[in-house]
Amino acid sequence: MRNDPGVRPTMKDVASAAGVALKTVSRVVNGEPGVHPATAERVRAAIDRLGYSRNESARVLRRGRTATIGLVIEDVADPFYAGLSRAVEDVVIDHGCLLLSGSSGEEPGRERELVETFFARRVDGLIMVPAGDDHTYLRPELENGTPVVFADRPPGAGTDVDTVLADNVGGARQAVRHLLTHGHRRIAFLGDDPAIFTAAQRLRGYREELGGLYDERLVSMRAPAPASAREDLARMFALDDPPTALFTGNGRHTVTTLRALEGRRVALVGFDDFELADLLTPGVSVVAQDPSWMGRVAAELLFRRLRGDGGPSEHIELPVRLIPRGSGELPPPD
């Protein structure tokens, strides 16, 4: 019979129920040798009867840790970062820890403020999507052994830590190659601020795949907004040789571009999948990355470091995949 569900049984309760010393229960719970099999079985039976479970937070506290992990992302409202954050949290909970998170809003000052606040609270480790490109301020914590993993974007020059990225260049090349295969030669790119690592990498892939077909007039690099999307498209479509296809640099750019098109049929491939993309007419073809996968990989890497892995920094690039749904397969106009 289990204890009152409102009262958490302790290791002392298990020892009393099994008629053994507290140290014996500790050895059984932690899988240590030196306990007679019959005694160990009696302890396990008491554990099951009482519903005892090990308090992971208390265990790590006794090791000098706080059982907390910090996470800094760009914007929790962005579906990509929401997916990444949820995956990190799932891993953190599986390890018996608590996640503290905050959004930088693409402001380097806010990024540093959040990071320093988390370190002041003595987080055991940190996962961050950087907003700035100067991370020398992390050096004291890194030298003290606090593990840090960067996700989605790398740290600034001179900071060598574990990093988990998507194949941004390769994904952009896939998108452009797909449009070229369907007969397009005038392909425009609407991307984010080029100071952002992912935007710059996707521009690079777009430019490399187009080669001699690249035309500066078909490129717009700024924060996504309906007004700017309408302005950029109007300028491009007014050219003597307007674009017949569009490549958008992230999910928010894809959505603002679709609204700005106002029903105009033009081939389009977007970087990042988004909700309802498959329900539009035609469905929106995308280059999809997996934010949950990125979050899990980053979090598991962090906990591996916390378990004592002192190997060299790892730089992981996750593959992306093209999902054709119709918009990227539209042919050029006659």
C-alpha cells in the first residue's frame, strides 16, 4: 500500500519499511555493490510499496550544483524558437532539472543581461541562440568549467564552444536548385537582416547556386514586415525582367510575402516550414529544418559535458530537407 499521495516518501521511510540501514537503501538506489541480493530485493519491494522516487534535484545539489539550466533564445513567440525551447525543456526535465529561459529580441545588450543574470543564479549550464557577435564576456564562466552550447547561430570570433547549426547554405542551394529545375531564371530572394548569421548564410547559398544568374536588384535583406514586403515586391515586379520565382529566407518572411502577393501566382520556396503551409492553394514548398531536433541535440550535448565529457568542442551541422507542395513547382509564365 502506497503512502498518502500528498506526502513524498523519503529514503528513511524505505529503510524503516525494509528493516535496513539508510546506507543500504542508498546503495540499492544508486546501484552500488555490497548489498546481499535478498536484502536488495527487500529494499526494492519497499520502494515499490511506498512509491518512493529519488529526488534528482537534491542529489545534484549535494554535488554542488543547482539543478538549473539557462536558455537564451531570440523570440519565444517565433514558432521555430518555441519548438527548440520545448525540446530543450523536455531533455532538462528528463535529467531532473529546471529550465530558466528568456528572449533577447535580437538585442546583444539584452542577450548579455540575460546570460549574466542566469550565471548569477548559478545555472549549471547554458544553451543560447546569440543575438550579438562578441562573447568574450563568457570567458570567466567557461574557464570555471560552466558548459555553454550555442544553437542555430555560432558564437563570435575567439569563442570556441559546442555549436549546433542547420545546413543553411545547403538548404538555400536546394531551394534555388529546385526553382531552376522548374525553368526559372529570375529568382528573387527576400531575407532577414544580413547581420544575422542564418540570413547571411542563406544569402550565400542563394548566390552560389545562381552563379552568373545572380542579380542584386532581386535581393532584399531586412526584417520581415507587410509594408516592406509589398514595397520590395512592387519594385522587383516593375523591372523590365521581373522575377518569376521567389525564395524567402525564413518562416516570417514567407508569411509576409504571401500576404503581400495578394493572390498573384508566382513560384515560391520558403526556408522553414510553418503551420498550415500544406493547406494553402497551392501548398507552400519549403526547406524544412527541425527545431526540436536542434534543441534535443544541444541539450543532450550540454548534459554530456555536465557528466564530465572534456573533449574538444563539437560543431554539429544538422541536415535540412526540401518539401515540395506545389508553390515551388509552378512554371514560369509563358
